[in-house]
Amino acid sequence: MKRSAKMLPFFFCLLLPLVCNAQKLGQVACAKQDGYIYLYSSVDTMEIRTTLKCGQQVQILDRSDKFIHVLTDKGEDGFVAANSLTFVKTAAAAKSPGARAKQKQPASAAQNDKSARAISSQSPAPPQEIILPNQTPVHLKLGRELSSATAHVGEEVNFEVARDVIIGGLVVISIGAPAVGAVTEAEPKKRMGKAGKLNVSLASVLLASNEKIALRSFGADQSLDQKGGMALPLRHGKDVTLAKDTEITAYVDGELHLRAASFAAAPRAAQSASQSSQP
């Protein structure tokens, strides 16, 4: 009889696998209580979908050595670094002791407990800030033709943004926004077949919130001889010319914390196009 009693939980799990294998929950762990972590839409592109506050709970869908696939209470799914979550009790395990305790509580205590659960189940407020990561690429096109025959060092060069920059579903830099650079090197062609030289650097771009932020003409993974600006290939015995609307890529110079309320939501089609265009 005792042996049958010991085997009963085993058969119970076989018959009710959904109860015994309830979905796991995770809690965002960070160094400071007012901190946050990134929620990436893809581990391939590492595009930031949004930020998760310290202590926020998420549902765990899958995991690997470096990343965990999660779902937030707002229905946003994505990936977080494996070391940024701590596991909490499963929904079934957390619910069972509470249900037993409720039977022993007086009516007033049960009502207070119900009110507390209702408050905790409310959706959290939307994030008040978004983060524009360092080295975010900004695709630009030249506003006019530029030639080594006529350009001079220090001359201002105007660009405009060729594609929206979308962070966390918000348009941070709009297509058509102005950007500014300058000529850093200009030499016309010379005799004996010596080609002209032309080099342009990027300085700034205007955000959708009308703030101006710094740009640079190179990525961190580029070599030192590529970090002076947008060096152009030489042509034997000819001037170097850039046609109007020539596209180049600049990079955000430093991580920026921006007020989310200053930016409009991007259409879903634009978000999909932004994700698919990521390298």
C-alpha cells in the first residue's frame, strides 16, 4: 500500500504533462535596479527591438548557450543575453502554494491578495527612453556633384538620409533628414598622369526629434588608413568625381539615450524593411 502511494505522483505526471511541465519564467537581472537590458529582434542582425527594465518578468520560449528566446507581457518576442536573466518558479509551482494558502485566509485577507494580484498583472508603462547604439549605420546620399577639380579643403558638403533608422519600432532618423560633412582632402589632376584626390568626412545628422547628433565616416572594424574619411579610388590621369545621389554609409558616434515620446512609431512595413536590410 505504501509503495502504491509513492508511485502515485509519478503516474500523475504521466497523465498530466502540461501541469508537470509548466512554462518557465525569467526575470531581468542587472547591476542597478533602474537599469535595463537589450531585447534583440534577431541574433543574426542584433537589431535592438526595445529595452527591458531590471526585475521585469518574461516568458522563456527557448534557450541556447549565449541567448534566450523570450516573450514579454506586451507580446514582444526576441532574444536576450543568457547571463541577463534569472529563472523563477514556474507558473504552476507558484500558483499551487498560493491556492492552498488562500483556503486558510480570512475573507478580508483573500480580497487584499486578489487586489494585489490585479495590480501586479497590469501592463507596465511603455519605456520612457530608447537607446541609439554606438556605430548604428546611417545610409546617406550626396546632395550635389563633387569633384577634385573644383572642391577645396574645409568646404561644406550636404547629404540627406536615404533610409529610415528604426529603433524599438520608432523612427529615430527619418528618410530625407539633412546631414553635413566636409572636404578633408582635394587635389586636382596633375601633369604626367597624376590623378586627383578627394576625401570627405561626415560630421552630423538631424534626428526626427530635431536634435543634431555626431556622425563619423568609419566603423570600429575598419583599419586606421580608412578612418580619415571617405577616401575615393584614384583614376590614372583624371579628376575624382562623385555624382549627385551617390550613397555612402556613416556611423553614429557614441551611444545615445533618447526620449521615446519625441519619436513617432514606424509603420509595420517600414519595420520589416529595416530588419531585412540589416547586414
